[in-house]
Amino acid sequence: MFRRPPLPKSPREIAPTQVKQEEEVHPLILTPSPTLLGETLSLQRERHCRHIGLSSAYDRSLLDLSQFDGRNESEVDFGTLRKVDEHECFIMYSDDITQSSYDEAGALSTVEQIVAPHGSALIDIYFRIVHPSFPIIQKQVFLDRYRNNDRQYNPALLAGIYLLALNWWSSEESLASQSKPDSARLEEIASRSLMNSMKQPKLSTMQAGLLLLQRPDADLWSLTTQLVAIGQELGLHLDCSRWQIPSWERGLRKRIAWALYMQDKWSSLIHGRPSHIFDANWAVKPLADDDFAETPIAGSQAIPSTEEERISAEQGQEVFNQMIALTSIMAEVMDTFYTQSAISDFDNAGPNATRLILERAKPVQIKLKEWFSRLPANARYLHLGYFATEITLHRRIIQSLSPTTSDPYLFYICRSAAKTRLISAMDFVNRLRPSHLQAFWYFASKVNFTLIGTFGSLLWATAPTQEEADFYRMRLREYRWTLSVSSRRAEFLSYAVRMLDASRGLLRNLAEKPWLGQQPRTSEAGVPEEGEVVVMGEGVGMGTVDEIGEVGEMGEMGEVGSEALGRYPSGPGFMGFPDDHL
């Protein structure tokens, strides 16, 4: 039977002298002492674990017949069983079974040689800029070990930290004049080491992979899918809240799990491919404050945090939580409008496709509004993800419209709402200052900047008149100029410039559109007054102009000539930055 000892107190309730020895292991340190690793699940040096699924060949009822010791382990013919609660069980394998000839110690030494003598400076950059809003490492314990010259790390993980920090090399006064380390060699070592560690996966494997995927030039859908599979082997998709493992390991597992969730969902959007994580099989609980707690190692010297570091950590934690919430909404947009079943539904709806899309859009638009209303000032750079989510929704609406078959009311409302979103997104980019551009941006950002331009190109290509097409052409020209200038301080924006140029190249094949005087004024026909009820069709429901894409935010809407198009103000989605903080 599984033995459940009393639940441990939270780290904030345990005095330093009460911290148990087995709870003092840092997940990144490959410490050989078996005493320190006795209670860990996914962090042991000589063993790795794999989750036993309910439908696998190892039936739970048979596993329960095993005799478990005080650590809830049982030796069996195929390994060591490890029960973490009444329901979940893992198999612990010896690393020797899958150990390759890869020289891990040699790889780690080479990583250090490549960055020497700037390793400490790069570590400081990483924890100052990246870690606060991407907290998948235990900062205090890592720094304590690093400063005490303990170098038994996963080479891929250490290389990943250095590679991310190198993005700010030229911004550091003490480093800018120095010779920059060879990032290509670091990437090569990190890739080989990561592939090797996947044979015996641990949490450090997940950490290394996630960090490597945050690089501005990383765009590996295949690596993302591999990490999802490894995460499932490690049981990251499960609720570990009551597992009998160290409390800090539970918090670390949850943070890594949600980072993996964001990686999968945003990769799905930017690549236009199906997500590999489904809500029905995702049991991870929302993060709580205790999940971010640091657990010191007995005998180590605590590293005091400055007031600036404390504030940065608190703000970063809020950003991380808000990004998780936004990712969940974005995932709902993808599930509602971009799955094969959704595409089939809209195709089968024929001329009523737009009405069906609007009906399904309303609940998720409400969630987006609520998320935005709760967004703190220090997390405003998440507006990029917000606009990418809104644009992904509005793209689906615009794609369903036809100037010849769509209801004139809907045609006008939907295109006007789309214009508002585009201009607000472009204004957001225009107002980014150097301090914002030099911050840490989540991996999907370079494509999210691109999606703004893609949306503008879509509106240009589908504009019913030449006047409207010219408006989007001019706005895209201005947007490209902004991105080009900004890319001098944020190199990852160069990708958005190249993709925007590619889209403009395709638009050269666009036929010239009729001028307003040459066709019926379809885009003006029956324009409803603000607040007027618009009937969406039988069974679809009703909504005001304000509720359908927030057209009411646009201000006065009169004629739709070329001059009027230029007068539309941005919606209030982005109000500018109150200070230099993101």
C-alpha cells in the first residue's frame, strides 16, 4: 500500500533549521550523494523516471500488489517502481542502461572554455533579464553553486543560459568592447548534449530544451513536439499537488509544465499546425505564490536580493502568470476557428459562415476583454501577444467575407473592427522604446510582429476599393520602416521585416481595384449607428456594434473615402507605456 506521510508545510512556513536534508537538492546540480536525492523523482543523477500510463501494459491493480518501502519504491524485474500518490506510478531506470559514449564532462568543460572569462557576467545577464519572466530555474540555489565553483550541470542547460544571455552582449558596457564568444559552437554542443540527455530524460532536459527554443533564431517545431513527449514521460501533464516529492520540486515541475504549455500552444499558432497538448489530458493546477518559492541548501550561504531584484521577481512572476492566462485564451481561439472540424463547419455554412464565426467569437472576445482589463502596467509588453490573439481571430472573420455575397452591415462592421485592431497593433509597435526592445521577449514574438504585417496585407488584398487598398499599402510601408529602425536594437525584428517583404512581393500580383466612384458603395451600405442592434441571423443571436469586434471604439465613422480612412483613430487597446518598465 502507498504510505502517505503528513503533507509538508509550505516553504514559507518552514524555518531554515527545519528544512529536511532530502529537500535541499538543486535540480540542476548533478550531485552524486544518494542521501540528498532520496526523495526526488526527476532529478537524480544515476536514475531517470518514466510515467506509467493507465492503459499501459503495467496495470495499476497489478502494480499495487508490489511491496513498497518507506520511500514508496519497489524493486521489480523491469526496474524500480515509484509511487507518488494513490494513483500515479513511475518506473525508475538506471542511467547506465541507456548511457552512450557521449562525454558530458568534456562537453561542459568546452562550454565554459568558449565563454571564458565572461561566464559569470553572462549568468548575471540571464538572471537579470530572462529569468524574472521565464522562471524555470531555481535562481538562488543555482547562483550559490555557481559562485562556489560547482560545475556539475547538464551541458545543454548551461549552454542554453549562455546563448540567451549573449543576446544582450552589445548592450553591456563591460562586454561590448570584448570579443564575443562563438555562439555557433555553443549551439552545436547544446544540440548534441540535449539529444543525448533525451535518452534518459530529467527536468534539466526540459529546462535546456525550453531555453534553447527561446533563442530569437530558434524555430524548431520538431523540438517542441519532442519536448511535449518527454514532458509526458516525466508526468508534467499531471497534477502533482499532492505527490510525495519535495515541495520545491512540485513548484518547479508546475513552472516547467506551464512553460511547456506556452511553447506548444504558441508554436501551434505561428506554424499553423495542430497542438499536441489537449485540455482533456492537462491536469496541471494554476501557479500559486508558493510555487515560485526558493529552497536554500543546508550549509550554503543565502544570497540576499536587492530591492530592485525583489521587485523584478514579483513583476516577472506576474508577467509569467498573465502570459499563461493569455495563452489559454489564444489556444481557445485556435481550437474554435482553426481545427479541421471548425474549418469544415465554416465551409458547410456557406454564405452564413461569417455569422457562425461571429457567434463563436463572442465568448472568446469577452475573455480577451477581461484578461486585458486585469493586465498590470508592468506587463504591458504582453500587448503583443494580445494583438496576435485578436488578429488571429479577426483573420478568420475577414477570410469569410465576400463583398458580393456578405451582408453589407456585417461586411462594414467586420472590416472596420479589423482596421481598428490593425492600427492599434501598429501604434503599439510605434511606441516601443529602446528599453522595451532590449527586454526579453518570448520566443513567438518575432512571428507575432510579423502577424501584424500579415494582417495588414490581408486587409490590403481583400479591400473592396482602391482607396482602401492604398490606405493599407501606406500603413504597411510605415510599419516596415518602424520594424527596420527597431531591428537595429532588436535583431529578431529583422525576421519580421523579411517576412513583410515576402508578403509585399506576393501583393504585386494583386489586380488594381475599382475606385469608389466606379462601383456601388458596398462598404458604406446601411452603416448602423453606434449602439444600434444588428441582427445576426436566426439562431445566431444579436449584439450591438460595440460588441461585435468593438467597432464602437473607433470613434466617428462617416464616409469611407481615402481621406476618411486615414482619420480612423486607434482603439484604446494600447494606451502607451506609463514609464520605462514593461
